[in-house]
Amino acid sequence: MRAGILGFGRAGRSVASVFLQNPEVHLSWVMRRSKLLHYRSVCEFLGIESNEQGMILSKEEWTIEKLLDEHPVDVIIDFSSIDGIFYYGKEATKRGIAIVSAISEYPPDRMELINQLALDTPVLWSPNITIGVNFLILAARILKKIAPYTDIEIIEEHFKDKQGISGTAKKIAQALEIESTEIKTIRAGGIVGHHEILFGFPYQTVRLLHESISREAFGNGALFAADKIIGRPNGLYTMEDMLLPYFNLLKDN
């Protein structure tokens, strides 16, 4: 699998680290906005021993056409910003390149573009790309169907500087048909990401909890998503779509 990563912030670097250490992935490039670190080896910069090198490139010097001509990929992983899709989206569809976006929230005009792109190439968008969070959402939906009368509370905790309610918490609320205004938020230093769903039954409680210990969790999720989205029919997918078939494994036992 040939992959390119858009965005080289904390999450993007963690994703690149996971990809570099997987022998089945060829990390062709990492694209960032500035020319700082331009043409540096991702492997060297991150201090990782790997046969894959990957090059850090700058959007200031590379058009998307030139990039994909000289460094073709099977999938583009987007950890950049809400505007990143404008850089690569249409060219990716022309070439049949799959797209995995982990942007936490898109405004309506970007979502309209993503839906258009999904008509011509497989696109997976997940506000939180970790396998654990998306498993948590599926489990919560199942529990709510079993016991629709329960009280449900959603609590999200993040690092001190994170602004607003997390996109993941909003997605959980949407999946459980709860208003986002009811989400409880906590901000404190040292927290990477914490999402909890509390089900209040009569005489008992159930807590579903996901804790991000390291941002490499995003890399594991992005790798899973990329592997599953390549070769799919055109359309817009979620991580839940990728995970749901695994719930059927219980029927085989």
C-alpha cells in the first residue's frame, strides 16, 4: 500500500511513525504547508529505523498534479485542516485514489465537496480515527437498543488548550440521539483524549470508556482505515462501516 499523509502536526507525526514501522506500507510523502523541513526524510526526522524513508514536502513548492505524477499513492491520509481537501480532493478522484480524512469537523461547504468526491472515489471520514472510539460508539448504540429507557451522559476530557466540544463527543451524541449541549466537558493539562458514556439503569450503571494514551492510536486507526477503504466501491464511509462486519463474528461461535 502506497500512502501519502497531509499534515505533520502532533497527530500527523504519530501517524507517520506507525506507517513507517509497518512493512506492508510504503510512505511516499508527508505534505505540510511551510517549507520548514522541506526534503527532510520523515524517518530521519522522527528518529525511526525503517527501510521506508518518506519525504517531507511543502505545498508552497508542489502542486498536487506534480506530486501525484512523481510520487503516486493508493490512499491519501488527511490530518491537516478543514481546507486540506481543496488541495488534493478533485485530483485524487480523477486518479481513483482513496481518501481517509481524520479532520474533527467540517463546515457545510466542505462536507458538500466531500460528498461530491465520494461519487467518484472511496472516501472515509471519521472525526476520531481510533479503533477504540468507534468500537465504543457501536457498543453504545447496541446498548441503547437493548435498554432505550436508560439515562445517558456523555463526558469528554481533553488537554487544556482544546477549544469547544470535541468532534468525537458530538459524533457520539449524534449516534445516541442526544443534544450536543448536554455533553459534559473537562479541560486540564496532560489529558490526550478521554471519552466516556455513562448508562444509568435502575439498580446498576454501565460505563463505556475510551482513553487515548498516545497519539499513535490515531496511526493504528488510520492504518486500519486505509487498508479497508482501498478497493471499496465509490462512496462515503465511516469507521463504523469498517468495524460493523466484525460484530457478525459472534454469530459464528
